[in-house]
Amino acid sequence: MKTASSIALALGALLAIAAPRAVIAQTDCLACHGDMTLQDASGHSVGVAAHTFAASLHGSLQCTACHTTIKEYPHPDKVTPVECQNCHADQASGLAGSVHAKASEHPCISCHGNAHAIFPKDDPRSAVYPLNIPRTCGHCHGDAALAKKYGLTNVYSLYMDSIHGFALSKGGLLVAANCQSCHGSHHILSHTNPLSSTYKANIPKTCGKCHAGITADYELGVHGKAVAAGNLKAPVCTDCHTAHAILQPTEAAFRMQSTPICGSCHKDKLSTYRDTFHSQLGGLGGYVQTARCWDCHVAHEILPASDPRSPVNQANLVKTCGRCHPGANLSFVQYQPHANAHDRKLNPALYFIRLFMNLLLIGTLTFFVIHTILWLIRSRYTQIKKRSADGGKNG
């Protein structure tokens, strides 16, 4: 392999013979760096594919526009790093205060790729083209060694298996959410920073950039109003759908896990729901279409039962239940989906019915256990008595 220093020295000698030049021409640089096998003293490739560079975003620039410290031949083996902020001040300013500020020695090319093959973000060859962003971010966020070193979660595989990942990679939908859609490009902040687009209070707005209708419904519901009032214990989009492993809500996997998700906050309602026919049919029977929380309360514009617009308001129950039970009437909707049979004050009739049924069950089982024990004793006694009688006859 040729080294930059040996070629630069040779070229410098030739240039010393020739008349000195006030400006280093592009052809002078490519005379050495056009060789793709060229390496620096550290073994890093410093070759430049001239045709690729010419077609790149920076193809109209001279080499010295970026490598400003190189004034003559031969140049030093170690040259001053390129200062991208000289042209990209806004992006550099955002990056300086981001989580990636110290993540790499060369943060710009870590994302944008080869410095001499940077293409516009709407060019399919660009490392930051929408279809390529997950793979670009995945170089770090899908690397097990880096994840262990920096305490990162391997989110790349989770994203690629999600509804967003499938839409992007399988469907080729450029509008599907990618890493940049939620986290931004340069000024990426920790999710614990209130200014971050992924800070909990900001999540609805972030998701709302694509899901405007759903976000509007959410903000009208009890959860959205609670978050807007500063209650960060109330759920946002990522609490129910997660941040990266987002499933299609109509999938069986999501429906089966939706009730425990709601129950993680509404523990009292989960315990009473589990005692009902709906839960038993769904949990024990594995029936996917049985009523879950959001089938009755809806998913986003969740309102108190006292609100006349709520689907679980007494005046709306026939219509709500009728979506699954076409013959529902006023008598049918007397069914209590969250009846607490353990609360004597709240549901006295149900409490005593449950108590009676439990006593009846216990009494019945106790009777038959005692009956079986006595039957065994009598059977054993009869057997011994018969053997004794047979023994007397034989004697």
C-alpha cells in the first residue's frame, strides 16, 4: 500500500522544480488521493473516488475549502481535522449540546458517512435518506459492544420489527416514522431533558406530527388533560404503545396485552375485570375478540363515566354494548363489568351471593370429602371382617 507521506514527498519534489503555485489545484490533490489504496501513517484510507466526490453535495468545492490548513506540498502526515462548523454553524451548534456531542471523535461523518461521498438527504445514496436512517443509527444503537459500554438499549432490532419499521423497510414508505422523526437530527437530547422531543410531556406533540387526529382525541381525554396539567404519572403514547417495539393495534398480540397495560395503572379495575366473563373468555379461552378496556372506554378520547359523551355513560351503554351484542337492551346493560364482589358496602347483593355460593361450594366439597373418608373406613372395616370370618371357617 502506498502511504500519503511517501507520495506527498515525491510530488513535493516535483513541484519544487516547477514554478510555485499560489493556489493548490484540485488535480494536485487527486494526483495522490485519487489512488483508492492510499493510506495515512495510521493505516486509514485517505483515497478519494473522484467521480463519487464530484457527484456529492460538496463536489463543487475545492479540497482546500474544507482542508483549510493545507497550504503547500508536502503537507504534514497529520493534518488539522476539518471544521464542518465553518459552513454548518447551526447544525454544529445543535450537535454541541446534544447527547452525541462527545459520542465520537468525528460525529458528523459517523452519521453522514464518507466525508467525500455526502449526498443530500433526499438522495437515496445518502446515509440520512429516510430509508437509510435506521441502518445509520443502528451502527451504534444496534451494536452490542457499544450498548454495553454506554448503557444503551439495543433499539434497532425492536424498531425494525415494529409497525414503523415494517412500513419503512417492507413498504418503502418515506413518510413512516424513523429515528429522526421522533428524536430530531442534530440537537438530540436525553429523554429526561424537558426540552427533548422524547421527554414524557412532549411525547403527544411529537407523535402528533404524524398522528394528528389521534393526538387531538387524546388531548380531549382524561389522560391528555392530566398530562397537560403537569401530571406526568398519567400515560402518554409510549406508555401504551412503547417507544420502539410498536405493534399494529389490531394485531392479536397487542389486543392480548392491552388489558395488562391499562391494569398497570388501574390495578383495582384490572382485578375486578379479571373476575368477569369477558376476561375469563379472553384470558383462559384465548378468544382475541372479547371486550378489552378500550373496546368499551375507547382508546384515546377517554372520558369519565359521568360525561354524557362517554361511551360508558349510562345513557350510552345500550349503543356501546350493542357493538358486540346486537340485541342489547336496558336490562342487558345492567351487567356490571367491574363489579367488586368483595366490597360489601358497594355491592351488598353481589357480596352475599358470592358468600352463599362459596359456602355452598365449600359445604358440598366438605360433605363429599367426609363421605368418601367414611366410605373408605367402612369398606376397609367390611374387608377385615370378611377376612376374619373366612379365616374362622378355614380353621
